Amino acid sequence: MSKTKTTGKSESKKRDASSPLNQADMKKVRTFSLESIPDEDHLNMSDQPSHQNIINLSNEDITRISDILKQPFDLQISNIVSSIASGVLGGLNTEIAVIKSENLTLRNQVNQLESKVADMNALIDRQNQYSHRNCLRLSGVSETQGENTDTTVTKILSAIGANISIDEIDRSHRLGKPRKSPSSIQKSPST
């Protein structure tokens, strides 16, 4: 391996010469120098008189030209607007048809569910009536502290001539919270 020693100045010259910035600067200098040399065509053109074509148009002429140029654009704009409108309306009509179909389906489902709810309410009412067929509600009976509702029910029924023993009562209880005023007793005789 041989070592070559270079000085800092020679390396910087190499870098300067090979850098893109310096190459671009060199091109500018060359271009400038070429452009600064007049060519024969350029010299000959300056010797010739310049011809300018000037057209004078009246306002009427401009209006007629404008109208002539405007007609095809008006037709194209009209066609574009019609095309867009028919596309939008077609899409809206399709969407409306889908919504109407969904609405009809949902209405049918609502009608079916309402019918089922009515049937279930009737069934619940029948079941409640059936479960209460052995229930007896007595009202206007005064409450006493620590009372036995079975005994109270048998006393009341004996007073009206119904002979029911405590064994025939499934359950008896007061309805609601205890009161100081008369309340009702619900009694279920056993069958």
C-alpha cells in the first residue's frame, strides 16, 4: 500500500471543480458568452420594418362573435345539466324505492308484534283471572296490632253464614302497608 499525501488545498480544488454548483456556474458563464454574440439572423431582422396586424371590431361584431361561440357551449351545458339531473333523480328514485320497501317490511313487522302483544295481554289477563278464582277480597275490616288474618276471615265468614274452617284457607293477608283505618283483607280458601 502506498500512501500519498495530499494537501488540503488540492483536495478543496478537486471538490470545487466537481461540485454541481460550480458546474452550473460554468454553464451560465458559457451560455452568457454565447448569447452575447449577435448572430446574422438577429441583425437582419432588426433592419426590416415590423408589420403589425391590427383588427378593429365594433361592439356589434363582438356581440355576434360571442353569440356564435356561445351557442355550442349552451347546448353542451344543457346536455350536461340534463345528464346530471337525470342521474341524480334516478339515484334518488332508486333510494326512495328501497326505503319504501323497507318501510313496508317494518310496518308488517310492527303489525305482527302488536298482534302478539295483544294476544299476550289477553293470555296474561286470563291467567290472572284463573289464579284469582279462589280469592276473596274483604274490605272495611279494621286492623289490629298483631292480628291473625286467618282467624279474622273465619269470623267474618261465619257471621254471614259461610262455614269455612282455617284448614280450608290457603293464605290470607292484608293488602298494602299496615293502617290505622279500615283496610281490606284478601283471603284464598283452599279447595
